[in-house]
Amino acid sequence: MNIHPIVFAVPVYALLIGLELFLLRRQGSGAYDIPELLANVGSGLGQLVTDIFIGLLYQVPYGNLHHHFALFTFTVHDALAWVIAFVGVDFAFYWQHRISHGVNVFWATHVVHHQPERYNLGVALRTPWFSGLTNWVYYLPLAVLGIPVDVFVRCIALNLAYQFYLHTNVIGKMSWVEGILNTPSHHRVHHGRNPEYLDRNFAGVFIVWDRLFGTFQAEDAPAEFGTTIPYRSMNGVWANFDYPWHLWLRSRQQKRLRDALYVWLAPPGWQAKGEVALDPPSTLRHRQTRGAVIYAAMSSLIAVVASALLIARQDRLLPLQRVIGVGLIVWALASIGSLLDGRGWAKRYELVRVAVLVGFAWWFWKSGRFI
């Protein structure tokens, strides 16, 4: 029986996050904030389920290009294909990652991952939803080289899996590998908003790319985490729309068309001459009640299980059921975020959501496609 990898990944990641949380709490560290962790989980779950559709961009164009224009013929059994794919994926990741930090429209799809102000394994789960709309383009040369789709997709997964452990404060310097591999120390620099740490260490697995192309920075001082303009909401869904909305508002206030367009193509931090800066978000955060946090945690757990089931069983579902399943999970994540943000309408919104959820859950169950 084939078991979907998500069935193994979810409990492993949960166990590692729980272990890190336990160790840091014993040390008296404040590296974890439960509402922020739930927001991280919410963003990550949303990316997983929306990837049911967006993820096709990594496979369909790649497969067509490989089929018609491959220069070499490799199979999944060729060791050289795996070596080329693993190194090539990481090289492409370096460039798409670096460019995403330098152009506003791409930064808008990546900034989600940099918003948390506490650095822990939960940050690894805070993956952006829309980066896949453009990032697939960087990997197309591998298709021309003849790397099979299955090898490419697995190497993408291995690359991302390696990066999970980079998001921790528990592991210090690893001097014996830091000349070649990316490490937690190197990646803490990447997430730092210290001026000397901005736009450094873009590598996924091999830090040699940063050393070769002049973007390497060693961890010389403790990093201050988060973005230069803080994101204070605990809504992991809105996190994916906040910066694009910010760019839209900036674009609308420009007096010249070229400035309105350039807002999207400029590097983050650019301002047009005479542009009035938008009011920054509030520096105050809503204090969640203990009950709201517990309810949000339980709802998040249900969303995790539902997401794993949806992804593992997606091939057995009708197209409409997939769309509705993704919609229900995103709705749940948005509702959880609204509760954590203390929105006045959040409780009424949640009651409506639960009522709708019960109806659709009955439909899914009666269809027999989740069994």
C-alpha cells in the first residue's frame, strides 16, 4: 500500500517542534509564542492545501519541456541524474530566493516567511502560498538537461526538508561544515533584520553559492528577527495578502504612471520622490484569552488532520470536492486567525463556519472517498 509522505511528515515535524519547545521552556527562553506558532501553522497548512492546484506549475510545464526538448536521456535509476538534480535544484533555489528579496512583487510572495519575531522550528512551517506562481520557472533548465519529473520533484522535497532544521536557536555554530553547508547559524543571519544581515545567506543546502556570489555573512552578533516593518497580526491567512495590499495602496497614491508601476518592480524600501509613507501597523498586539488560545490550538489540530487527509486522498476526490475541501480549510485558518486577533465579529463568524463545516463533512463522508 502506498502511503503519502505527508502522513509521515506531519507527526515528525510536530514531534520535533514539541521537543524544541520543551528544551527552550526548560532553559527559560521566550523563543516560542503559542499564538505566533498557530499563525505559522496556519500559513503552512494553507500553502500545503493550495499547492494541490498551484503545485501543478512545478510539474506540467516542466514535464512538457522535458518531453519535447530534453538534451539527454536520464531515468530515475541513474545516479548522475540525482546528483545533477540535487545540486541544480539548490542552485536554482539560491537565485529565485535572492531575486525574491530584491523585487517587490516577488518579495510580496516571500515576506510571509520572514514575519515571525521569534525564531524556532515553527517558522519553517510558515511557507508562503503564492511563491509557486513564479518560482517554477527557475527550475526549467533541469528539464532541458533531461532530469525526469519524478527526480526533480523529489529533489525539491529533499531540499525543503533539509531547510526545516535550519530554523532553530537550539543548535549553535557547526564550524566543521559551515564552509560548505547551510546551517542554523547561517540561516539565523538570513532571518535577521539587523542592517548587516539584510539580504544575506540565500542558500538552501549549499552555502557555497553565497560565498561564490558575494552574499555570505557570518553570524557575528545575535539576530533581531522579523521584518523591518513588523507584521503584528496572528492571522496566517492574511499574512499572504498583507504586503500585496500594501503595494496596491502605494501604487494607487502615485502621481506618475511609471512610479505606480515601478512600485511593484522596485526593491523593497524604495520610495518615489514626494511619496508619503503609509501609516505603519500598530505596535500593539491583542492579548488573547487563555480560552481563545486553547480553542484556536484545538481547531488548528483539526485543520492539520483535515489537511493531511485532503492531500493524501486528493486523487480519490471529485474536482469539486477538492476545491471545497481547500476552501473549508482556508476558511478555518482565517477564522482561527481572526479569533487570535480579537476581532469583534470573529465568534459569530466561527459559529457560521462550524455549521457549514458539519454539513460538508457529512457530504464528504457519505461519498465514501475519504475511506
